Amino acid sequence: MDRKDTKFKSINFFIKRLIDLFGSSIGLILISPVLLISAILIKVTMPGPIFFKQQRIGKDKRLFYILKLRTMKVDNAAEAKHDTSKDSERKTLVGDILRRTKIDELPQLINVFVGDMSLVGPRPTFAEQAEVYSEYQMQRLKMNPGMTGLAQVNGNTALSWEERIKYDVMYVNNFSILLDIKILLKTIMVVVFGEKKFARKI
């Protein structure tokens, strides 16, 4: 990569960070009533903390705690082992609604604001998963993890693990501000209208 390309990439990353700061701060202000109502409902319907914190790995293997609204009853043993076998019996009605509407993910705007995450990027992973990454898979750790990403707007849970990795690496190697804007716009469309109506690849 020559000096001109390096400078252009640095400018793009600088703009990306500005968008993250502006987007997360405005977003937190706008959604504060939603977060307040959700917090009250969580507190009324289940014991334990309002927020769910879990350690994840970000850019260059840096550890951080991802934030979500709690959607399931507390089970420290299951959460420590990432055991999902009891999820169906732990999830509450309020929690189910928060998940289906993606409201539970909104506190990650705090992660974006402080710089642990970005609005767009590969989804954050567990440290133990990264320990067994191949050199190809390790490329997804070259950028901050995102609240949404290329995999999330091109199939999300319908994709295999290998396909998600492929989309993440594709994003890292083809990052641009224009691509971020396209992903953010399609994310909004997916949340509002559903994945099936917006299945076109980008």
C-alpha cells in the first residue's frame, strides 16, 4: 500500500470514528425514553441487574464488556460458560419482545461511544473462539466490532458460521464510508420491515 492509499485509509477511519461518536451520542439521546421504559419493565418482571454484561474480544484482541438489556433470568453458571441450553426457559415475555425488536442491543451505543465498538463492523466474538481462529479468520479482528455488519444485512442467523466469517473478512478488506452508510441504511430497513423483504445482497 503506497503513501496515498495509507493516507486515504486513515482519513476514512477518522471519518468513521466521527460518525460513531455523532451517531451514538444522538442515538442515546433519542432512545433514552425507550431505554427507561425497558429498564422499568425488566426490573418489574425479573430479579437481577437491568444490563447484561459479557466479556468479548475486539480489535487486535482487546477485551471489553459488551452491554445489552437483560432478556433472561440470571443464571451465573450458564452465562459464564456461554451455555444456551436453558435459554428458552430463562427468557421472559418482556425479554422476548426486546430481542425481537432488537431493543436489547441498543445499550451497545455506549460501547460505540467509548470506542470499544463501531456502528458497523464484524460482530464481537468470544475470546475462546478467537484463540482457535485461522489466519484468514483473524482478519476480522483488524477493525472494531460493530452493532451491525455485512453479515447481519445479508442473512444474519440464516447464514452458517463460515458464511458470517466470509462476510466479516470481506467487510474488513473492502471497508469504505459508503459501504458503512449502505449497511446502516439496510439495517434500518431490516429492523422496520424484516429480513425477508430486504434480502438483496450488498
